[in-house]
Amino acid sequence: MKTVSIIFIASLLLLAGCNTVKGVGQDVQKAGSVLENAAKK
């Protein structure tokens, strides 16, 4: 499960293709939410 989460987060960051610092911050925040939800399960 841990590996799947890491792959999923990496995919999100790569596919987002953000060009600004604000976009990176949003991607990191989304990735954090995914990790938090996975940890709760």
C-alpha cells in the first residue's frame, strides 16, 4: 500500500506540470492530503 501511495503521489506531481511556486505548493498540499487519507485507512 505504501508503494502504491508513493507512485500515485509522484504521478500527481509529474502530471500536474505546474509552472509556478504557487502551483508546486498546491501539488504538495494535495499529495499531503492523499498521504493523510491513506494513513487514516
